[in-house]
Amino acid sequence: MKKILVVLVLLTFSISSFSAEEGSFKPSFKPDMLMFFNYGIDLDKNTNLFELNRMYLGFKAKPSENVMFRGTLDVQYDSVNGSKGAFFKYVYAEISKLIPMSKLVFGQLKTGLIDFELKHWIYREVYKSPIDSAGFDKSTDMGIALDGKIPLGLGAFHIGYFTGEGFKGASPEADKSKAFSLRASLTPFSSLDNRLKNLMFTFYYKMFAPQVSGGDSTDVLGLMLSIKCKMMILAAEYITESQGNNPSASIISLYSIFHIIPNLFDIFARIDLSDPDTDTAFDLETTFITGFKYWVAKKTSIGLSYIRSAAAQVENKINLTFTQAF
């Protein structure tokens, strides 16, 4: 809580420092809410479960043209253990135009990798993104980042420095648990007037410093090839985690999303091939996900998905999801 208060003080200072505006800019304040409901059926155990999977409550304020402030409360309900929890997931400010074609972000913010994935795998209510599902990184963390665009429309980049403790504060911040992240996305054919203009190559890297003196760092390396346009999203990812110089885990993820009727009806499919321990032979885990999503209204949708996981044992599940945003 002390860190959240420190962030709020810094954000207040940043807002006051950039409050002078030109032209006819009008400050804005927008509350927002997003809810994920889920009804799951386990086909193997013949059990079913209804839960409020996630709810985000927050706001976005723009007191000046170059400053945006966001605060979001994350409410979780674990129906298996019967526990509830609420904590700040986002408390950050974005300051634009300090550096041309970029913005400085600081506070408790997006780490730059998982949120980028979720712009391609857009069904977080169905299943986590590949990096998140493999447990290679956290979605948000205390830190500072620079997000910018590469000139001539050739892509974008992210550079971030984080405390490494995550937004839940499950692990204490220590001098040797910091993290550095880098992401670069290239669109070399953006000037062409065909489908290749949407082809994107993405490289990302994150290093977690050792938590004990003399220990090995943890490195996450990822590569993505994707195409994203009005009618579809196609992506292929390879992510590996290493302890020191030794690979310890990896995941390959392939997914496709087709907007059969844009903003009304989608179908999707995804397969993950993960190796949670490279030192153990024959431990490949596969996850297959397929389904559809239908928008009842602009911010209201329902979806039906089938998930098959094959690890130590095979699990088959059907999930009915309901998503509501305000």
C-alpha cells in the first residue's frame, strides 16, 4: 500500500507539471468496468462450475493533452477455494512528447510482453496468453517504460525496467530481483498496398536479475510472426526460458482468429506445445482451444469454447463465457 501511495504522489506531480495546454483541449475522466463470467463443464469428472472469473473496476483521466492517468482495481473470485481478493492492477501515468514518437509510462504498469500478446490472442476470458499460461512473466509490475514508434511506419518498440515483484506483491522486492524487458516489432512491408503490409516480426527479451548473490539470471526470449487485419489474426510464437545459459522451459503457440462478421461473430483455434522442464524427457504438454464468440451488443458478448489439455492426464472442458464492458 505504501508503494501505491508513492505512485499516486508521483502521478499527481506529473499531472501538475504538464497541466498547461494549448488550443481547445478539454480534460476528460472516463470510468470503466470489465467483467468475465464463466460456466465451465469438466467432461471427464462430470462436474460443472459457475464463477465470476474476473472483474476490473477503474478509470482513465486525461487532465492535459500529453498526460493520461489510469487506475484499475482487479477483483478475483476463486470458486474452487471460496476466496476473494481485490488489488490494484494498474496505477500509472503516460506522458507523451517528452521524446518524439514515444511516451514515458511509470507506476504499476503493463510489462510490455503479455499485453502485447493479448492484442493478438484477444480471448483472455477463454484462456491466458502463451507467456502468461507458461508462467514466464507477470502481466503488470512496478516500474518505468518507454513505448514508441519506429519512423516511417516500420514498427514499434518497448523498453522497460521493473521491480520484479508483480502486481499481487506475492514475492518481496529485493535488490537482486529487478527485471529488464525489451520488445521490437517490425513491419517491413507496411508501405505496400497488399496483405503483406500487415506482416509483423516481433522479438522480445526479458531478464530477471538473480535473487541471491552469485546466482543465475532468468532470461525469457520470444519470437512472433503475425498478420493482423480486419478479417483475421494469425500468429505463431516461440518462447523459451533459461536459467543462466541452460534452457529450462519452452512453449510453441499457434493460433488463428477469423472475424466471420466483424464486430459480430468470430471463430478461433489455438494449439500450445509446451515443455515445462527441458531436463525431463517425454514431458511435452499440449493444449488445444477452439470456439466462437458472438457480440450481443457493442460491449456485450457470449462465447463457447472447447479446451483439451494433455499432460500427466487428459482433460476435456467446455466453457461458456459472458463478457460485459462499460
